[in-house]
Amino acid sequence: METFRSYLGGSVPERIEAGRFLPYTPYPVFKIPESTEGGTYARNRFVMDTRLYDLAQDEAQDHPIRDEALEARMIGLLKDAMRRAGAPQEQYARLGLNAK
């Protein structure tokens, strides 16, 4: 639990839960708040930025693709996969996505 407290900066360790939240596994997992009250998830500066790359042409990922239609398609595919996996609502919020 100390690692989780460190991750959250010690501000809300009482909000960390352990339980069987995922329907596809009989094992307990930790549910860690995606943010503190009134704040957004800022622990990873890339979470809210879209980063799409053509790995065949840009293996080093130096040049992100800027294509709104492709981004929308990939976000749709991600959300479909999250629904199939039973991702909790908190994960959508963590990624800045609308669950619908």
C-alpha cells in the first residue's frame, strides 16, 4: 500500500479501494482515484495528448500523425475495446474520454 500512497502523493490514500471490480477475473484489484477532488489526472503529461504514429514509416515515433478522422476512428476502437474489457467509468475519465 505504501507504493500507492506514494503514487497519490499521500493526499487521498483513504480513497484507494481493493475488491473484485472486474467481472472477468475472480481476483481483487486496486481501484485508485484518477484525480484528487477538483483536479484532473496530470501524472502523465501524454495522457491527454493524442499520439498516433505510422510505425512502418516512423519507427522512432518522431513525427505524430495529425488527422482528425483517423484520431476519431482510433478513439472509437479504443472505447469499443474498453467496453468489451469491462473498463470502469474511472478509466474513461482518466483518459479524457466520454464513455458513450
